[in-house]
Amino acid sequence: MDLDAVLDHIDANLDASLERLFALLRIPSISTDPAFAGDCRRAADWLVADLATMGIAAESRPTTGHPVVFGKADGPAGKPRVLLYGHYDVQPVDPLSLWQEDPFAPRVVTREDGSKMIVGRGSCDDKGQMMSMIEALRAIKAVTGSLPVPVTVMLEGEEESGSPSLPGFFEATKDELKADAVFVCDTGMWDKSTPAIAMSLRGLVAHDIIVRAADRDLHSGQFGGPARNPNHVLAKILADLHDEDGRVTIPGFYEGVGEPSEAQKANWASLKMTAEDYLGPIGLAEPAGEKGRTVLEQVWSRPTCEVNGMSGGYTGAGFKTVIPSEASAKVSFRLVGDQDPAKLRAALKDFVRERVPGDCTVEFIDHGMGPAFRVPDDWRMLQVGAEALEAEWGKAPAMVGMGGSIPVVHDFKHTLGMDTLMIGFALEDDRVHSPNEKYELSSFHKGMRSWARVFAAL
Amino acid sequence: MDLDAVLDHIDANLDASLERLFALLRIPSISTDPAFAGDCRRAADWLVADLATMGIAAESRPTTGHPVVFGKADGPAGKPRVLLYGHYDVQPVDPLSLWQEDPFAPRVVTREDGSKMIVGRGSCDDKGQMMSMIEALRAIKAVTGSLPVPVTVMLEGEEESGSPSLPGFFEATKDELKADAVFVCDTGMWDKSTPAIAMSLRGLVAHDIIVRAADRDLHSGQFGGPARNPNHVLAKILADLHDEDGRVTIPGFYEGVGEPSEAQKANWASLKMTAEDYLGPIGLAEPAGEKGRTVLEQVWSRPTCEVNGMSGGYTGAGFKTVIPSEASAKVSFRLVGDQDPAKLRAALKDFVRERVPGDCTVEFIDHGMGPAFRVPDDWRMLQVGAEALEAEWGKAPAMVGMGGSIPVVHDFKHTLGMDTLMIGFALEDDRVHSPNEKYELSSFHKGMRSWARVFAAL
């Protein structure tokens, strides 16, 4: 393959690549909110049509939730089949008032120093990153006339809501999914100039907890004192989840959590990341997690328990002296090592039930669940990826852990025996999941080039 | 005065009285939500016009918030001037989905046993109760041609949001407010057949507490662990507010809280109210307040701290793995005895600030504030009220405490030396402040008759 011609093609056609990305970014495919189900379908259909233009016959496959864009294309004999995984769904945009512009009106913003960023929900997570893989294949196809390897695409629409339909899709599709490697572009750079390969992901378990007391909202004058206030019950439960040292207090929580190896620790120490470096950019100064752990240890090798949402009683303008009939919280765990999601889910429920008074009730809503993942140190794709990144960025990539979760990566491994190469070009200040999400134009551009180099090396 | 003719007039004109009440109930005068400011003005204007028809020249006086309906009318020489206080504002109606009908489409519903209730927001608190006083005067005027006593009316529009404009109104109006007694109809019956006179009210202090951490919402994968979660900080603060015995832990909280006298205790014991009686009707069984206190002691003589609202992070459908940048709570105290609202407000702020990490901030929004109130045992109006109630209901009234707050009653006493006769006809199941608020038609009807008897006795 004439790699230089491919890279030149990418450079020369950057605007067209951006136009395609913007068309996808304009679709508000928020998976967690049922109001946007039609937009999720629309995003899937858009991808099917786009893949068709480069000779990948994909289809929008229905699931119990949002569709999966799935398709296969042949490639040169003797080459490994690569499965590209990405997700076309995005996070909700609230609070909308904090966005400087419409989250679904993507645009390129040029900074005073001349650098450019793509702004909009999904610009980074994951539409921008996902399209960098697809655009690399498109360039190779345009220049060489064919795809570099046999390709399978699987682009899902529920990653941001815990992928509830994915187990069913896996079960129904597993014979078709078989590939030699999975490529995912949903992770980050180490810093603006240093690429990274992600070696591990934390798992995730998420739940709603709803505590109910009286059968109606009460006047706090008439009933304040004798009547149980579910806000108090819930606040106590949430406060009990951590001890003074930042450790999670749920019995058995740390079962299956190994310590990082000395080599890993040394590698992480060499990255010289301080708490100030990590927290300063988001306006914080004091590490809040487990005492006696560095921030990289906390994010890459330690499990957490976070209250992602809580709500009860009157929360509007002014004041209402109410004792509400119910209060609710959204609580998630990030898992590492061999922590068992199902066991932890049960342990949380026991922990909560023990703290709910006899005349109150508690309801749980189970959201997504997936264990942690770690790629083998000696996998050959790691070497391919590292060399491609070094060629593009002029610097060896950092081999990092990741604090986030991509449950599907674990499923690929444990259901189908497939390992995943995770290379991504997000930066720490990309505000993924927050208002004013952005993606560096250079990440998109050099991301396409990096993937082209990976494919060329195969 | 021909009392029987007045009572007959009330009976014969019940439908017309109801029509007037319904016209007022149809106005959604929610004081705490700025979106309804125009409706508050409309309710005030309606009252001004209505009072004019019975010869009371009132006006809608502007304040820094919602207007006060204020006016004076002469009456027979030598009679005590009575100030009628009420409030035309109502509580918010959320959650709207729990209302069986439009909260502002009042109607009379007949039960299977033939008893009737008026349903709608404000039907009881306080439009229905307030109008029972006004309708009694209207009947006396219609039958006798004149008002029974010199009358001052002061109907405010901010009672449900802590009366923030009231101190300014008092200061500006105090010379005009002077009267021999204040009558308020905003309290309850002891039970369906036993009227009551309220001897005390709890005070109220209310605040918003807003804890802020990072300068943006964060991804709980990327930052879960090292980044401070304001939901955790706030839940811990809220959980710390009470100890295992249900006592409030804020230093100095119980200063100025006296014990009820032996006579009071004996009187309350004679009412034979059990925890089951009090909590059963709202679906609860276990008393939740301070250990070792009866429910009547808790509600009538003990201060409380309630979390009326809490909110932080994602609270919509589905799940969002966010660490929010802020979390907030609405916390109020009910006060008794000589507890000092300003001192307690400061103590709460100290208590919260001590628990907020160094790199987080806390903001407080102060809402209404007023100390507790107790009427002197030997006030002559108590005797007048008790005799009138016994004549109407065939039963001596219970002399009760009240758990709720009417800050203005304290202001009348301490700014102007005026005591307040609190007689009301609410029932425990009236769902004030809750969806499907109602007021017994008999409360409205016999309430008008009771007030007519009180006025006649003057």
C-alpha cells in the first residue's frame, strides 16, 4: 500500500471528512432519553448510507433498544479480519443553559493561537473518534481501490446508557462477529502531544435507588418530627457508602481488586502526573478518593462508588415546606480486576435495605452492568499500534489504564475471545459528558492518519 | 344582633358563598414561583373587588413581592377593632401528575356516604378558611345592615414562601395595623367533630444550601476517585444533621427550648393521640423524631430540622455517569419556645461550612425566618372563641398546639402587642401542600357559622 498517497488523500480531503462528521453530529441521538429514540434510528440510518458509499454493506439491525449498525466487507486474503466498534449515541445535554451554542449545531472554532476545535455534543465521544477510523478506511479505499483488511463494523446506539440491548445482540449475532481483532477509538491521548494505548478499562454497575415513606407529600409543620423524611433516610445511606478515608464501606466491595504490579506502578510513576496536574484543570485541588493512592492509581486501578444523581422533595425556585413521599438516587460503581458486578449489585441492595426503616420501602432499578477489562501485555496488535502512533506523532505512546467503562470490550473478550486495540485522541479538556463538548481538529485529522498507518501495517 | 337570622342567612346562601370561593380558587396564585406573580396580583385584585361589595374599602398594596390586600371599615363605637389576617397565595402543585383533576378547577365532590368536600389547591389552605371569616361578616352585614365591629383586613400573598416582604410592610404600615385582636383562620379541627383553638405555632427558618466542587460536570469514569463529588459532600452534611436518637446535632440548636408544663402534658395526654393514630392515615407506623417523646410533644413542643428538597446530578430517565459540579438542598427548621431564628441560621451555616472541603464552595440562600409564638392562657378572646365553638359544634374545643408556622402572628405580637385568635376547620386528611388538597364542605359551612357566632359575641 502506498501509505504516503493515503496520508496525502486524508490531508487533501479534510473538509469533506468534516462535512460528513457534522452531518452525523447534527442528529441528537441521546440514547438514555426515550424522547430521542427516533433520532437514534436516524443516526443509524445515516451511518448505513455512509458505509455503503465506501463499499461496506451494513444494515441497521433492530434490538430491544436502539439499532446496531452492523455489516461486513471482504478484504485481501490472508489478512486479519478487524471489527470496528464505535457508538453513535451521545450523552444528554442538560444543563442546556450552560452550552454556549446549540449542542447539535457543530462548528469549528479557531482559537487565538490558531488551533482549531470541533464543538458539539458527540464531537469527541464517540462520533468524532469513531469517524476517524471510518474515514481512514475510506481514504485507503479511495487511493488503493480496496479495503486493506476484511472489515466488520458494529456501531451501537446505547453505550451512553449502559448498553442494555447488547447482551441480546451478542447472543443473536455471535457467529457473525468473529474477527481477529477489535479496534475501538473511544479513549484519550496522554497529553496534547503524546498518544496513548489503553490497556485496561474499569467496569460499571449502575442503579436507581428509590426510598418511599408516607403515601403522600406532607406539610413539614403538621408532620415534621414524627413523620419519616425519605430525604433523611436516603442522605444517610449515601453518606454511609464511604468512610473517612474515602473507602467504600459496602461489605465485600474490594473482593477481586488486585494491586498493580511493580512494573505498572513504575510505568505510571514515570508519567509524573501529580494530583495538581489532574485536578487543577477542573478547578479542584484536594484529591478526594482513597487515601494513600496516587491519582493515576485511583483512576486506573481502584474501584469507586459515585452518586451520579439525587433528588427528593421540592427543588424549584423559592421554598416549599414539604416532607416528600419519596427520594431517589442514581448510584454507580466503577470496577477493576476481578470484581463481580452481579455480586456487588446484590451487596449494594443488602446495604441499602439494612438502612431503610421498617415502614418505608425501597425500589431498585438496575441499569447497565459490566466487569473490568485488561488487554494481555504481549498481544501483537499492541506493537502494531505503538509503531503506527510513534510514526504519526513522533513519540512513543503511553501505555495507560482508563477510568471509564466500555462494557462491550469485555464482552468481545469473554464471549468471543477477541482482544481490543484501544487507541483514541480525546484530550482531558474535551468536556465529554459536559456542556460545550469539543474535539481538537488535530485529533480528528491526525487520528485519521494514525488509523491509516495502523491499517497499512497489517 | 339577631344571631339566628344571620345563621339562617348563611345556610340559605351557601351556594353563593361557594361560587365566590370558587372564583378565587380558580386563580393559580402560587407565590413561591415567579411565573405566577401575575396570578397573585389577580387574586389580590379579586379580593379588593369582593370586599368592596360588603362595604370594606380595601386596596391592593404593592410590596417588594406580592401585594397585600389591606383595608379598614368602621363599626359600632365601643366595640373592639378586629384585624382579619389571611393569605391568598397557595403552595406549588407539583407533582402535577398525582392530581386527579386540574388543581385550579375547584369542585364539590360528594362521597358515597353523602358527605361533600371542596377539592382544589387552596380549598383549605388558606382561601377556603380565609373566606369563611369574610363570608361570616358578609352575612352579618346583609342581615343587620352593618358590620358587627370595626374591621381591618390584611390578606397577604407570600405566606407559603416565608413572607419575605412582610417585615417591610409591617414597618411601613404599623400605625394603620393597630387593632384590639387579630383573627386568623388557618389552623385545624382536633377531629371531624371537635373544634380547636390553637395556642401556639412553631417558628420557621428556611435556607437553600448549594455545594459546588469542580467547575464543570465530570465523567465519572475519567474523574471518579480523585474528583470531589458534591453529592457526597452534601449527603454527608444532611446525614450529620441528626443523631441516632433523632436529635438535631447543630451546636446550640436546643437553646431556648423549654419543656411543656405538667398541665399542658396532662391536657395533651387527655387527647389520647397515639403514634398509630397520627401516622396511620399517611401510611407510616414508626415515629421518626426524637426518641422518648409522644407525637403531640414532637409536633407541638419540639423543634425539628427537615430536608425539604435535595438535588444534584442527573435525575431524569435512564442513567448518566456524571459527577456533577454542584448539589443543593432546601433545609428548614421548625422552632419552639425562645429559639432565636437568626442565631440558628448562623449556626447552620457554621455547621455546613465546617463540612465543606477546602477546594469546594458553599452558597446559602436565606428564605423566610420567624420565631415561635404562644398565646397567653388568660386572654379574653380565648373564652369568646371557646364559647362560640361549643355553641356551634356542641362540644368544647380542644386547646391545642400547632406544628406549623404563621410568622405574621408573631410579628403582630412583638411589633404591635396584638394577640391572635387562631380558629380553623382544616382536617388532618385535607392534604394541604399535597396533591388533591380538599376542604370539607361542612368545615366551610360551619366555619362561617362559627365565625358569625364569635363576631356576635363581641
